[in-house]
Amino acid sequence: MTLATLSDVLRPALAGGYAVPGLVCLGWEDMRAYVMAAEAERAPVILQAGPGCRAHTPLPILGAMFRHLAASVDVPVVAHLDHGYTLADCQDALDAGFTSVMFDGSNLPLDENIAQTAAVVALARSAGASCEGEIGFVGYDGGAGSAGTDPAQAARFAAETGVDAMAISVGNVHLQQGPGGGLDLGRIRAIEAVTRVPLVIHGGSGVPPAQRADLAARSRICKFNIGTELRMVFGTALRSAVNRDPARFDRLAILQETHEPVFEAARTLLRNLGASSRV
């Protein structure tokens, strides 16, 4: 069993000058490809179950799938809840065998976000798990706008919650389908100057790969969440498989053709963040 907590993989990343990808999972086919890519690259990996995934597949099933995959390889695999919005969400994930939970109180007033995140940190600690929190709001491409992280608030949030990792808003956007203009380096450096906690970028698909690589090596950003970029690879492969033979109906045969493209894309991501050959 190579199941790991978020702290287990982020502490070495911070010390070693690389980042670990938080790969957004939607089903068996993508999560299996991610773990196989991590093993091929000798890299740690974080499997993430977000709200959409949880709406489709119950948490106990996802926990069992993540743990089964972790047991199948000999590289560290984190079973991570992404965007838990309540204490109950996080407790349910811990009960299902997750080793890390992300509590998202970014839309709450600062005092309330701190209080609720601290409660989740205590919950995670009691289960031997890690906790990620978020300060500042990361918006959505074509949707809600972002509210950038205030460095002074970030310092207070990190100190008063005791989170193992802190997600920040520095020009990153969820669901972006192509590289944007890049992250706000000045804001990142200001946050780094007043905190010591490993930092997390949500919406990593919208960050240019060259900047991802540079920040992974030269900042306290130790985790980039990647979802849209890999969903596009999966969707393109699936569409190609379906369209190639309109008479074919066996979904197992069709889905098999998504494996290699997603596997290779995940390997490229691991290399981009400097995570390859770390274990």
C-alpha cells in the first residue's frame, strides 16, 4: 500500500524544488491512467474527487477505488477530497478512507473561513489525514470572477488554521481551456514573504506550462490542480473512438482507446512539474 497524505508528498516537494499535480478524477479510466503514469515516471500523485465526481459516484466507492489504485503501485498516491464545502463533506471523505481533505471556505467572511477551516484541520488530524484550505476566491472561466488573495489575510489564515497546504488566488481561473496570461508573480512573492505553508494553485490548466515549471522549481507552490487540460485529452480521444466506427456499441472497447492519450498527457504533466524520478 502506497497511500500517502498530502503532507507526505508536499513536504519533500517543497524541499526538493518541484510540485505534485492534483489530478481531477471523473471515473475509473482517468484515475487508473493517472496512477499508471505516476508509476511510469516514478512520481507521487494526488487523485482528487471534486463535487462533480462526487455527484456521479458515491464517496465510499471513490475512496475504495483510490485506495485500490494506491495498493497497485509503489509510488505515493494521495486520496484527496477537492472542494469540500462543509464539515460533513470532509467527515464523509475521511470515513471513506480519504487521506486528505480540502475545505473550501473561500466565499465565507474571513473569520468564519478561519474558524471552519481550523475545525476541519482538527478533524483531519484526528484521522491521521491532511487538510488544505483556501484564502481568496478562484473564479471560473466564463463565470464568477476571482478575488485575489490578500497577503496579510493569508498570513493570518495560515497561522490560525494550521492547514497543511493553502490554495491562493493569484490570477488563476477554474475551467480555463488554454493557457492564460500567467499568474501574478508579485502577489505570489508577497504571500511567500509572510507565510511558510506549501501553496496550491487551483485552475492549473490555465497556467502556461513554462510558468508552471518555473514556479514548481522556484516558489513555495507545491501543488497544481489540473482538470480541464486532461478532460480535453480524454474527450478528444473518446470522440475519435466513437466516430471512427458508428456501428460499435461496446463501451469497454471504446473507453480503452482513451487510456493511452490520457496516460501520456499525465506523464507530460508530471515531468513539467519536476515530479518525475522523485521516488
